Amino acid sequence: MTPEALRTYLHDHIPLSRAMAVEVLEASAAHVLLEAPLEPNINMHGTMFGGSAATLALLAAWSVMHLKLETAGIASQLVIHRTSMEYLLPTTGIAQASAQLNDADWPNFLQTFHRRGRARLTVHSELLFEGQTAGRLTGEFVAISDA
């Protein structure tokens, strides 16, 4: 999926991503890089609202998992089961969120998915601001078979 196609998919299926003005810089089953401006995500302190920062990081993690499933030809519903966000630095401008899968966990995920029709996988993403890690998200996703 191209970055433009993922952007359209997110904006059409997760309208909050449109309201946040999320852009997709990279989109593959190996890595997703998203970006959002400060303006529509600003809080009263002049920094990015924590909910927007967490959503951007969550969208990156969800997107890389979505693309990995799509590339593997796995028809499923992908939902978040659990998430945690650690905020390290204030974000006073354009933020990026980067996510990639740990390929070592993928074979066990696939085996469980094919046996049970559902499986969980933990995905990590980083919130980046001016080249520094401004936050870290850990998300546990569940893929449920459409079959």
C-alpha cells in the first residue's frame, strides 16, 4: 500500500485521523511513519495534546500491523486490546510516529491465528519530535479472523 493509499484509508475509516491532519510518510508491512501538525492538536500549554500524541503513536502501530496482515493475505478485524503511553518530552511542533513489527514474534502469532482464528501481538511505536523520542507507545493488538 502506498503512503497516499494508507492516508486515504485512515481518513475514511478513522475520521479522527483526518481531524488531526495525519499524513503518511512511509507505509509498508515493515515500517510505518506518520506525521501530524501541532495546530489541530494543540492544548492550552501550546504543546501537542497528550491524547493526540497517543493517537498518532497508536495509529502508526495499528497501521503497520494492518499492512502486515494485508501483505500476508490474512482477512481479519484488527482491534486494540491494551495500550500504554509514556510521555518523555513536550511536543511544540510537527510530531512523527514510527512503528515496526518485531519479526521474531510473527511466526508464533501466525500459528496461533491459524489454530484459534484469533491472535495477539504487541507492537511498539515511538513519538518523535525534532529528532528526539518524545514518547513511547506499547499496544497489544488482536486480529480476529473474518472466516
